[in-house]
Amino acid sequence: TLDKMVRNLIQARCKITENARELEESNRKLQEMDQLKNEFLANTSHELRTPLHGVIGIARSLKEYLASHQLIEVQSNLTMIVNISKHLSRLVDDILDFSKLKHGTLRIHPQPLDINQVFKVVIQISQPLISDKKLQIENGLHNDLPFVLADENRLQQILFNLVDSALKNNHSGVIDISAKTADEMVSVTITDIDVKITNAHQQQIFDPAAPQVETTPWTHSGLWLYITKNLIELHGGSLTVESFDHS
């Protein structure tokens, strides 16, 4: 009987130890999720603040144009304000997209689109975000590109996220946009000259849960590039990154 009691105590102790390990692991995962949530909210606030500054700058410019009765410029600025405001709305939608992508419930609605027209809207929205940087966006897309089968809102979201990432991580030079067709697909390339990404970090920039690397200019890009990469894959495409030595 004593031996049986000892065995039961040993089994109970082992079970308690096992439960303690599981509880410790659960707590660790909860802490990681809480940290991810905090980073997500901080990044979202940052992403909202940048285009908001663009809206404020355009609104101030609009007041000056109204005073001088330059109605054509006023109409152009109003269009830009509408486009940037729509982008702000889509940034908020990104919060929902992140959850839907995790659960596999995000749906797209493809239709034939002129990618040139979509890119023109994206470039127009992006211009106020350049601020005082010595940057230029070079649109090298040819007018004879075929229509693409894509969800218009999602395609604009994809292109803006990529252009916006290039603008945020460069301070001078040219952001070059080009495209070519191959195997019934349109391949779009966005090239900058300032950013160098090591091979070790190339996959990490797509992972919203990866530790942030402060030494790379792509710090805090993981969430938006994760969403962008998954949206592209929902369209049957892929997103890759390459780094070249320009010296």
C-alpha cells in the first residue's frame, strides 16, 4: 500500500510538473500575442499618421488655390484628397484583413483591369507622402500592357503598400516601376537604390511576428508586407525581394 501511495505521489508530481510546463508555454505565447498586438497598433497609428499629414498639406494648399480662383488646381487637389481618404479607409480595413488572412476567410472579386490606370492613381496618392525627400517616382509601365484579372481595390492596396514601403525606406533617388508579360502573367518590379537587404532578412520582412531588426531600414514593414504578399498569392501570383550591390 505504501509503495502504491508513493507511485501515485510520483505520478501526481509528474503531472503537476507537466501542467506547469504547459501553463508556462501558454503564458509565453500569450505574451508574444500581446506584444504582436501592441506592435500592430503602433504600426497602424504610424501608417495612418503619414497619409493624414498628406491630407492636411493638400487642404492647406487648397485654401490658397481657392483664394486665387485656380479652379483646375482645386479640382485636382480635391480628387487627391478623396483618393487619400479612401486609402485611410483601406488602412483601417487592413486590421480586418490581417485577421481574415490568418483564418483563411478573405475573399477577392477579380475583374479585367488596366494596371496602368491603377498605378496612375497609386502614384498620385503617393506624391504628397514624399514630403521634403529628394525622391522621384518613375513610371516605366508601357501602355500596351494587357489587362489583368484582379480585384481592383485589392490591386490598388497591393501596389500602394509596395510603393509606400519604398518611399518610407528611401530618402533620395528614383523609385522605378516597370512591368513585363510572361506566361500569361504580368510581372511588376519596383526598384529603389538606397535599401540593401541581406539574405537573412529577406524572408523576415514578410513575417509580422518576426523580431524587428533595427539595423535594417525595413524595420516594422512585416505586417503590411505580410498582407501584401498574401493578397498577391490570393490572385495566383507571388511576391519576391532581391537585393543587388550597386557599387
